[in-house]
Amino acid sequence: MSNFQVNKSIQEINEKIKSGKAVVVTAEEMIDIVKKNGGVKAAQQVDVVTTGTFAPMCSSGAFINFGPVSPPIKASKVWLNDVLAYAGIAAVDIYIGATEPSEEDPLNKIHPGAFTYGGGHVIGDLVAGKAIKLRAEAYGTDCYPRRQYEKKIRLKNLNHAVLCNPRNGYQNYNCAVNLSKKTIYTYMGVLKPNAANANYSTSGQLSPLFNDPLYRTVGLGTRIFLGGAQGYVAWPGTQHRPGVDRGDNDTPLVPAGTLMVIGDLKQMDPRWLLGVSMLGYGCSLAVGLGVPIPILDEEMARYTAVSDEELFAPIVDYSEDYPKGIGRTIEQVSYAKLKSGSFRFNGREVQAVPLSSLPRAREIAEILKKWISKGKFLLGEPQHFLPTV
Amino acid sequence: MATKRLTFNFPPHLIDQPVTYQLITEHNLKVNILRARITPREWGRLVVEISGKKKNLDAGLQFATDLGLDIKPLALDVQWNADKCIECTACSSVCPTGALSVERKEMHVSFDHEKCIACELCIPACPYEAMQIRF
């Protein structure tokens, strides 16, 4: 039996959502509620806490079926706006990955490269309703004789287009600095020499997995906000690593849990899926993601009340340590300090900026709150939980 | 005293003319060159902060215009496209003058034309092509 004073099930919460009686707040609003009323009372009052994050998430992409093609083709190589998609699945199924650059891209030949167009931009353009030039090559078989195919495609005309991101929603992430004497260009943005700036990339107290640190409520089937539509958690994300050092509040001190997420690309909105060009690094996709956390008991109430003061990012050097694969945390810095705009490091004030958009993260948490409050969005009941500690 | 931030666009035939020198010596103006791009046989571009007595400034700019320079206010040059900006704030850490800054707490990005020196560092640093330069 549970040792909690409050015990709610997801079904009970869903009944409240259906009758329009569920109390839904954002993870930022929950902080004061728990501070004022305590965990037990907060758990009695609040049913769902919404979270949000909007940032480049490189491990993203979409499965697309571009058939039927007549005469049929078993495509072995496919390009979308000159960006190579993976075509080694069946005849007209492809996977377009966010970080694939255009074939014509000069890459880093003149460093730092601009990477103006890639897989993330293809996905962004599709969702924005733009026409995409598809080009396919094949070797030809008795059953699939066609060897070449070209067509302008649009998302609305495709049979199937599914966003399927192997790793999103990292629970905590590095705060990147550059200890060398020259500027470097990384997936964490431009880093000036002698640690003159620090870039981080989570929404802190609004970040989905910071609010359910031990993954008590998240798993296969959890319904989420994904790219402006309703999507699902499909599996633990790649590199999901629960067994790391954690603070007293159970939140990890280094990157830990991740989510594999899936959703119908056709339902999504270009505001929440955007191509990204990281100078000197490459292309990516900015993904809007929000996870609703059911407040099943007072422990979940306390977890969702975690604030930036109690969350810490590891400061990692991207000039020597990261490229050499040395997983060294120079020191910890709280998200409260990072969000203040600067913090003391190496004997001086270092400017800190997120690559993750806080205004957009707040917007996602608010949208999710509205959907649930209006009964448009029911909680998904996980059928299989993420590995935990 | 009046101060203006301007872009001087030099037609190819004026590239070898010491215009800045004349503005300083003949019109008694302070010229601070913020950026310069000079390529033989092409249009040259000089971004300047220019200051002096209003009368001198007007006369100096009239002189340069009469010579054939295309003079534009700098404010028109760099553009922040708020529709494309997602407020990731990456630009603010490369901006040397604080023209691109972050309102803390709400974390909104703002762009102050007055402080912009058109160094263009923000343009490639923006992952969303929200910063543009117009020549």
C-alpha cells in the first residue's frame, strides 16, 4: 500500500478533465502553490502540472511515405530539396534526419560553415506547407522497374509523415564554456575564448523531466505536446541514463533521462518545428515539447515544485574536454544563476545565455494547460515506464 | 554637437579618394570608422560614426553626397526579424555593444538600432536567420 496521504490515479484525473473540473497549473505556478500550502494540500488541489521546452534537438527526424509511384520504384537513394534521406526501408519509405546537411553545402571547408539548409529545414518547410523537391534513384527490379523519380511533394498530399525523434527532452544538459584562447563553434553555439560566455540549453524549472526526476509518471503512451500537436512518448530516448549523481531532490546533476517521442507531422505547426543552422557545427531542428505531469500524490506535488535555485547544470569545457571525450564537470551552477544572465566563474563574471527559448517554453506550458483545462487533452496512461534508478 | 551613424557606399571610381581625410580636415568632423570593406573595382562600404557641429556635419555630408557617395543611416542596415526570432538569445552573447540584449526574467530579446555598429557577428550566429543585413 502507498504511504502517501493523497492517492489519485490517472483515470480519476482524466474523469475530472472530461468534466472540466481538473485543476491544471504550469510548473512555474506550482512552485508557489507548494511553498504556500505544502505538498499534501497542493496534491489535493492540483491535478496536472504542465511543462515545456523549445530548443534545438538534434536527434530528431521524420518517417515519410511518398508513394504510390506508378510505375513503382524501390528507391535506394532519396533527396528532399537536395538533402539526403535514408531510403533503406521498403520501397517508398524514407527517414529524413534533422542534422543531414544539403548535398551542395560547403560544410566546414571555409570554417565556420553556415549550414543554411538541412534535414531540420526540410521538416520545418514541410510543416509550413511549402513544396519540397523529391528526387529518387533506384537500381530497378522485376517488380519495381522504375529507376528515377522526381516530384514536388507537399505535406498535405503525403500518405504518412510521422515525426519520430529518438532523443528529445534531455533531463539536464551541459553549460558549455571554452577555456581555450580562440573562439570555437559548437552545437552549443559560438563560445568565446577564456570562458567569456557560457551557453546552456534547458528551460530549468519548466523542463519536463526535471519535474518528474525519477520518471514515476512518464513512459510509453504518455500523451504530450509535440510540435504544436498531440504526440506521445514512445520509449526511453537513446542515451537515457538514469544512474547518475543526483541531488537531494532526486534531480540529476548531469545529463540523464531522455525521451523518444512520436507524433503525426501533418497535425503539427511550423511555430513549433523550425530548422536550425548552427554556425560551424551543422543543421538541426528546434522542437517544441511539453509533458503534462499528473499529481498522483504529495511526492509528485513536491517534485513538480522544483525551482531554478535547486537545479544545477554541469559546466563543461568544449575546447579540450568535450572533443577529447573527457566527461569532466568543472563545477556546478544553478539555473537561477544562469537565468540571471551572468555568474562568477574562473574569477570573473561570465555572461550566460540559453539556446532554449524560455518565452516559448512558457507558451507551451500555457497551451498544454489550456488544452487540458478545456477537456481537449486527456492524459495518456503509460504502458511501460522508463528505466529508473 | 551632432552625431550620426551612417553607411557610406563608395562607387568604384571614388575608392581612391581620401574622403574621410577631407571630412576631418576641411569640415572639422570627428570620424570613427566602425567597419570598412574596400575591394578594387567594386562598391566600397564604410560604416562610420561621425560627429561635429551641426552646420559642419550638414556641409560635410553634402560634400560627400556631391562627390557621389551613397549615404544611408546605419539603422536601416541591420534588421531584426521578430517573426523569425524564437528568443533563444544566442545573439546576445556575440553582440559586442549590447544592441541585442535580453530582458531578464521574461527572457525577451530586444534590438536597439542606436547601439548597433553593424559588425554583423549576430548574422551567422543566429540559428534561425532572424538577423539580416541590407546593403
